[in-house]
Amino acid sequence: MEPQKLSWRKSSRSNTHGACVEVAFQGDNVYVRDSKDKGEGPILRFTQTEWEAFKDGVVKGEF
């Protein structure tokens, strides 16, 4: 899937100082990018299982 064809959402935890993360969901994949790169930067891809494990780790303070 080409990144420009994904429907990106900005995180509700992002701030107005450029520290923004955007996510897009397609099937079992979750895509993450830095919004200040204006779609030109790298995109991380996770499976739904990996994404859930990441979110669980954030909530538990593992990072």
C-alpha cells in the first residue's frame, strides 16, 4: 500500500509544537509516521498484535 493512499489520523496526544504522530490502519497493519515530515519521512509498520503490545507497554510505563 502506498502511504499517500492511507487515511492518516493525528494522535490526540500530539501537541502544537511539532511533536505529532499520525497513524493509519489497513487490515492487520498499523502505520505510524511523524507528521512534521509532511509525508516524506519514514513510515513504521506494525501488525495489530505488535501495535497492541506497544500500547500496553506505554500504559504500563515500560518505555
